[in-house]
Amino acid sequence: MERFFQELQNRKFVVPKCKNCEKHIYPPRNFCPFCNSKKLEWVEISGMGTLYAYTINSGGICFRDETIGIVELKEGFKILTYIGKPIQELKIGQPVKLEYIEIETKEGKVTLHRFVPQK
């Protein structure tokens, strides 16, 4: 996960991809959970996807009372993510795209990802 967050600071969304079975691995880890191979390479995703599900994050530590959702990426895997738009502007199956945001933490500014509806 360390490399994932380091790359986000450079505004790159990268994940491991298995060289054996060709599947993307998210959340990132040092082995493939599909075939148990350790032959991985880090690849950048397209940043395009489809909104699979969404809800209001009523009890979270971060992004409390804001919209979060599951996005199915063009690469074929799903991620839980901050959506960044009011729930009234969303619908299942809607095309979404990757954006980067900076948030302030105790340690300083941190770059994170979110997905927003495509225009």
C-alpha cells in the first residue's frame, strides 16, 4: 500500500497487475489473490469507470455525511471511493472519471483520489 499512496502524491493511480493471470490487484498487495503469484508489475489505470453503487457516509471518520460509492473501473475491478458530488446528481451505471483532491491532515496536505460524473 505504501507505493500506492506515494504515487497518489504524484497524481498517479497505480495498482499491481499480475504477470501470470493478468488481473489487477486492489487493494494493492505483494501477491496475486487470484493465482498466488508474486510476479507483479505496477500499472497506471485509465481513470474511467462506471458508478456501481453509492450511499451517504453517515458514520465515517473521513468524508462524514458525504457521498461514497463503488466504481467499476474500465480495467474490470471495483473500488470503494469518495464520489465528490451530491447524491441527487448520481445514478447507477453513470460514467465517472478520476480526479485528485488535496486534504489537510495533522501531517500536512495529502493527495487522494475521487471519482466524479463525466460531463
